[in-house]
Amino acid sequence: MRDYQYVVWFRDHLALPDDQDRDWAACFVVAAENEREALAWGDHLARDYSRRNPDEEFVRSYLDSHAWVDAEPRVMAGESVADEVIGW
């Protein structure tokens, strides 16, 4: 397993268009066998959050290979976690 820094951007449709927080990012570490698995699991969690919170639109996601990988929060690929763990 390797750690990958997952980044996802959401758009808050309850925020005004000129609100600097209308588009916001969440970051967490996904421990996975490879990049494809890490991105897929991060997307699964992010899309599930967006589905449960329809005013928070999933915009885009990526693995940040240039970031220093922080160990927290850390999610194992295939592991479901509470929203509070990720912090979104």
C-alpha cells in the first residue's frame, strides 16, 4: 500500500456567485495499491458526499503528486468513513 494525496473540489450552490467560498476543496490521504485505485476510492467517497448533500456539487478531483502527503486524515481504499473523519 502507498499513500496518495487526494484533492476534490466542490461548488456550494447555496453560496452567492461572488462568494470566495463558493468553490472549495477537501484533501485527504487514500492508502491504495496504485494511483487508479486511490483516485477511484476518493471519487467514490466524494460523489457519495455530494449525492447526500445535493447543494454541494462534485466539480473535479485529482491526486496531487507535488504535495507533501500528510498522514491525516487517512482512508484505506475500500474503507467507508464518517464525514467528520474527512472533515467536509
